[in-house]
Amino acid sequence: MLSIGLGYLAAGLGAGICMLAAAGGIAKLAAAALEGTARQPEAAGNLRTSMLIPAALIEGLGFFALVICLLMALTLNGAVAKFGGAEGQSTHESR
């Protein structure tokens, strides 16, 4: 039963870590774009346009990793439903 709990913990930690990494990537990208705008205000439109594509890719990658972690948790939940009862019965029968 401990391994099931550790599986859920791994799925939750994985989702949190990939969301933090995506947020950090977008924050670094936005900070660089704002610094560039502050140094050269006339290039603000070009910087904004060139910032949006990588930001969308980083966000998409973060959501993809989040979906993978959620699928891992749901698959673990299905395995518990399928095999959890059999483990519980075999331990009770051996006593």
C-alpha cells in the first residue's frame, strides 16, 4: 500500500515541478523582453511578437507534462481498482 501512496506523491510532485519550470521559463522570457523594451522602446512591438511564440511553446510543454502526470495518477488509480482487491484478499486469506 505504501508504493501506491508513493506513486500518487510522485505524480503530484511531477506536476508541480513541471509547472514551476514552465512558469520560470516564461518569467525569464518576459523579463528579458521587458528589459529589451526598456533599453529600446521603439522595438517593443517586435520584442512582444518574438516573445509570444516561445511563451506559447513553453506553456504547451508545461501542459503536456501536466497531462502526463495526471495520466500517471489515473493509471495508478485504475491499477489500484484492478489489483488492489486481490492483494487485500490474499493477505487476509494467509492469516
